[in-house]
Amino acid sequence: MYDGDSFYTLSTAGQIGLVLLSLVFALMTLGLTRIMMLRRPLIIRLPLWFFLFICFVWASPQGYYSYYRLIFDGLPAQWVIGALPPPQQMIGLLTFQHQATLSAHSVGVLGWAMLAVALWPQRRKCRNAAD
């Protein structure tokens, strides 16, 4: 399914670096999602999740481009962030129908993980608990 994916054009070290960078981005995004969801009602958490997912899809290419500048000689310093992605692209990513690439499918998995974090039950502090 991913035979022609650009991931496989990288060296082994480049692939490892890309996976590590993706894990760092995912952990940072999931942590931000959790922080942003604290003490918010469910009716706020769902649109906030979708907004954070859109922000990741919109801004993350700059981080990946910066990584590619480290491993490929001659790439110019430039801004690669464009317009916000349209809603149909976001739905396509979440339903794994946008593109059949490792990148698109990984973003879809991250989106669902962010939703799980957003919907995760929150413990409420007991007013009578001892500090």
C-alpha cells in the first residue's frame, strides 16, 4: 500500500529521525490537547479538539520542512505553511481517504488519538479531600 511513499526514499537514519520527530510532535500535540481540555465541558471540548487538529495539520509542515532542510543540502529557507486546510481535507484525513500515504494516515491516527484525549473523563477534585 505504501510502496511508493516518499518515506522510503530517505536513508535509514533519515527515516529514524523522521519517526522520532513525528513522535515528538505527536506527544506535544496530545499534551497540548490534554491541557486545553482541562475543566472544560464536553460541548466545548469537541470543537476545541477539531480546532487543535486543524492547527496541527496547518502548521506541522513547517516543522517537517525544517527537518528536511537538515538532511537535504540546498533546500531554501522558506515558509511552507499555506492557507488553512478545507473541511473536506480534514474529514478525509480522519476517515483515511485523503491520500494513501504514511503521512496522511499517521495524521488521521493522531486526530483520533487527540479526540480520545479530548473525551477522556476528567477527575474532579473532592472539596472535602485533604491536601
